[in-house]
Amino acid sequence: MDIFLQQIINGLVVGGIYALIALGYTMVYGILQLINFAHGEIVMIGAMVTISCINFLVGHNVNLSGPVLLTVSIAMAIPVTMLLGYLIERVAYRPLRKAPRMAPLITAIGLSIVLQQAATMIWGKNYVPFPAILPTDVLEIGGASITTLQVAIIILTAVILTGLFLLIERTKLGRAMRATAQSPDVARLMGVNVNTIISMTFMIGSALGAIAGVLVAANYDQAHAYMGFMVGLKAFTAAVLGGIGNLGGAVLGGILLGIIESIGSGYLGDLTGGFLGSQYKDIFAFLVLILVLIFRPSGLMGERVAERA
Amino acid sequence: MTEALLEINGIHKRFGGLHALNDIALTINKGEIYGLIGPNGAGKTTLFNVLTGLYQPDEGKFTFNGRDLFRQKPYVVVESGIARTFQNIRLFANMSALENVMVGRHVRSKASVFGAILRPPSARKEEANIRIRAQELLDYVGIPQHAEELACNLSYGDQRRLEIARALATDPKLLALDEPAAGMNPKETEELKALMQKIRNDGVTILLIEHDVKLIMGLCDRIAVLDYGKKIAEGLPEAVKSNPRVIEAYLGVAPE
């Protein structure tokens, strides 16, 4: 029972992070029908820049408490990833807007490799430790333990998700984004500058990605130039599981995937008689991806391709 | 006091070998209802798409309200004061009727995209005003009761009205309606006619594509006729109706 509860908590933490990243995929897909495979690298760069900022501030004896230090550093990393997201769309996708779908998919993969390599040149090929600036208190809940960091991750994720949904549902920008997603041509003819909306979508997704990247790095105590690949692929799976293009679906898919993975890996050893350990947890994400693609390609909340005007 | 609102001259549009618009010239005056008719494939909708910036004309002149709109982006055209509806209804199907109209206000609202995120009081107030204005427009076209319904759940006639409300939300000087009466029954057509007259009386010039000859003749101040991408006639409804070239275009030439 304790183990089960423990796995649920771990799953929620990881799942919330997946959800944040999955939103980046799904928002872009909703508007452009494009899988932005470079999004995982945005996540990685968000984490790397934040860690560099923390180290820089600590190195210059800036006397701030851990959480404040982290907040300041994330606030520096977010504009970097937003600019990067903007440039990626502007340079690699916009010129190919009218090209066959395969073309931007290939540039997406190419970009993702370029960004990984650039990151190894800046931060090296080794693991970069996450600075130990955060409190490591552990709380006990019904026999399961949860760190204050994990609590903070869950709360932060919930706040950001709520904020995003308010933005999408209640503001002029969100309305224009939904209109553009439903029919770019009509939105254009109703006076929406569709290119601005697309740029904003990439920038918002990148901001969420940067935060998610930091949370991943903080949760695992390290970052790595290639971390974006696996995290991005998992989040992509979450987006597909929820129904790609559907924001609520991305959140549901992320949390479900986090829990499935966590519970699966927790019991994998017992189930296989110790043959496979929890280090094989990644198989669950991709098992889910394969099953969804076979049995329900439109995802849990996806209504299949609404008629496009 | 006729004052030109829209003037186009020598407009050409080619799609590969097809010369969809061939040397089109039109002048629409402020305050009139201007009809555009012609057989299927004559180029009426192509001309609409050129006028609203969806297609870029190959050559020609296009000025609107003193502003050069030749090859301008659609949102600039909307901002200048041209709004349109579509022959095959194109609403944002999964948004409520009210939200559809609110999208039309986009171009008339000042809040920047960052304002939309940070939501200072001015942005909140503007958002509230957009909502009020959108509801007014639903009243205006006669479907206030459907504000919260999804656009795709509205009846066909109401969807047509909603499209008009959405176009009016952009505060147009020229409202371009592409076959608004298509698929309507006689009663709905009468109501539509009254709505168009009301819109004109409130100071909006109307450009109308329509197949319903009776509606066009009874409503328009002037009419242009397109055939095979060329303007073959223009003038008062009665004159156009008896023009031999128009009769020929619609009915073919009587054998000698």
C-alpha cells in the first residue's frame, strides 16, 4: 500500500512535468499540424541556462536563499528559450509553411541535432549536476515520503496549468489562438495576424518547456545535453495519449503517463521475477505510445480531425 | 453626393492557364448596396478573395477609403475596413457564438499580446467591452438567445446571421457578403433582406454576391455582371436586366 501510494506521488510529480512539456507539443500541433521535435531541446536548454545562472550567481557570492536564487535563474532562462522558440519557428518552419508536411518534420529533427551539439559545445558532454541549493526536507504522508521539492513541483505545475487555461479561454490572445487553430484562413480574414499568433504559441510553449526542464533537472539532480531527447519523446507520447492538439488531453496524458510509468517501474522487478529492474521504466512510455497508435490514434480526448475550412 | 469607397482598376488574377479575373474595374460608392452577379465560375468569389487579401492579384490598382490595398495582408485589409462572410459558412465551429463575434473584435482592440497575459486593468476593461459589444451584435442580427451555444449547433440560417455579426464586429466600412441567402427559405430571405437594409442604413456599404435574382434586383442600387472573368455589364438593376450581353451570358445565344 505504501509503495503504491509512493509510486502515485512519484508519478504525479513526473506526470506534471510531462504535461508541461506535452502542452508545448500539442499547442504547436493544434495550430500548424507540425510536430516540433526540437521542443525537447528547448527543455534541455532551459535547464542548462538555469543551472549556469545559479552557478554564476553562487560563484559571485550573491547571497540569496535557494528558492529565490532558483526563481531568478529561471526568470533569466525563460526569455532565452522564448527567443529560441521564436527563432526556430521563424527560421526553420515558417519558410516551409506551404511545403509538404515531411519537410518541416525533417528540419525539426535536424534542428534538434544542431541544438544538442551546440549544447555539448557549451556545457560539455558530461552530466551537469543541479546545484544543491534547495531544501531537502522529507514529509511523510500515509507511509509514503515526499520531498518539499516534489510538493513544490506539483503546486507549481498546477498553478502554471491553471494560468495557461485562463489565458487560452479568457483572453484575446487565447481566443485568437483557438480561432487560428480551427481555421487559419478565416482567422486571417477576421483580422487576426496569424504569424504573430504562431510566434506567440512557440514562445509560450518554450516558456513552459524551460520551467519543465528546470523541474526535471531539479527532480533528478542533474541535467545533460541529450536529456531533451528522452524527455521530449515521453512528453510527445503524453500528448498523443491525450489526443494531440487537445490541451486538456496533453495534461491528462502527461499525468497518466507519469503514473503508469511510475507504477509500472515500481512493480516491474516483482512481475518479471527480478529479470527486469526499474531501470527499464522507459518501456512503459513507449508501450503506451504503440498501444495508443494501434487502438486509438486520436488519443483519449481527441475528436478526430475536425473539419478544416 | 456620391463618394467612392472602393476603387479597383485593371485587376488581373491568373491560376496557371486560367485567367480568373481579366481587367476588372469597379467603383463602389459610400452607402450603396452593390450587387455582383454572374454564372457559376464567372470569378465572383475570386474577386472577393482578391478584395479581402486572401488572393494576391497579379496586377492592377486597388484603393479603399483612400488607402492603397494592392497585395496587402488580410489583417491589414480588415483593419482598413473590409469584412466578409463566406459562401460555404466558415465559423469557428467549436467556439460559442459569442466568442466567434469576439474574435472579430480582435483587430479593434488595443491590448498587446503581453497585455493579454499580464492583464492590467485597461486590458480587463477592454475585454469586458469586447464581450458587451459582441452581445450587442448578436442582438443586432437577431440571435441574442444563442450567445453561449457552440456555433456548429446553430441552425443554418442562424449560422449565416452569426457570420454577419462576426464580420460586423470588425467595424467594417464595406461588408462583403458571399451568397448570404444560399439555402435559405423565402421567409429567411426576407428577414435577411431587411437585415441588409438595416446595416446599410446604419452607414455600412454592402457588396453582395447573390444568385437570387429577385433579391438582388429588389435590394441593390447598382449591379456588375461578371462572365468568364470579365465585367460584361454594370449599372442600375433594370438596365442590367435588359442588357443583351447579360441575357446571353445567362441563357446563351438564341440560334439564328
